[in-house]
Amino acid sequence: MTIPEIFLWCKIKNKQLGYKFRRQHGIGPYIVDFYCPQLRLAIELDGSQHLESKHQIYDKKRTRYLSSLNIKVIRFLNNEILNNLDGVWMAIENEIDKIKKPLE
């Protein structure tokens, strides 16, 4: 795991968000960084290489595939994790709230 992945994992493991997340979870031909099966939520952390067009095309293809399985994908740059972990935490909580509304 990368340093940003370790930082985020320490914040979301052990149901700290109220839900169990798995790390490095395989879905079809892809592996997502973190996945919550109950919410059908994937969290991806991207390094600077993901700003290159070839990586953006690949990421869009992955996201389309996961979306076709009704899995919501949210992405954060590694820099966001390193410089604003609290903001990332709040963004994940907001996404969970959006997903939970239809489930209630």
C-alpha cells in the first residue's frame, strides 16, 4: 500500500465510518483501493500519473464498468489525502449519507 492508502485505511478500517470497508478488493477484472459491499461504494486514490490522458481514459472505462454494476466510485488524489485528510473524511461521509438516503 502507498502512504496515502495507509493514511486513509487507518481512518476507515474497523467500521470507523459505520460500515466495513475492504482494501484492494477485486471486482470483475479490476481491483479497487477500498470497497464497502453494503453501500456498493468504491474509493480510489490516484497518484499524479492519473492526470495523464491515457490514465484518465482507463479510469473512465473502469468507472463505467463499476457503475454498470451499480457501484458508486469516488476518487481522491494522493495529495488530498496527505494535505487534507479531514476534508476527504467529510467528503466520504457526505457520499455515504447520499447513498443511505434511498436505502432508508
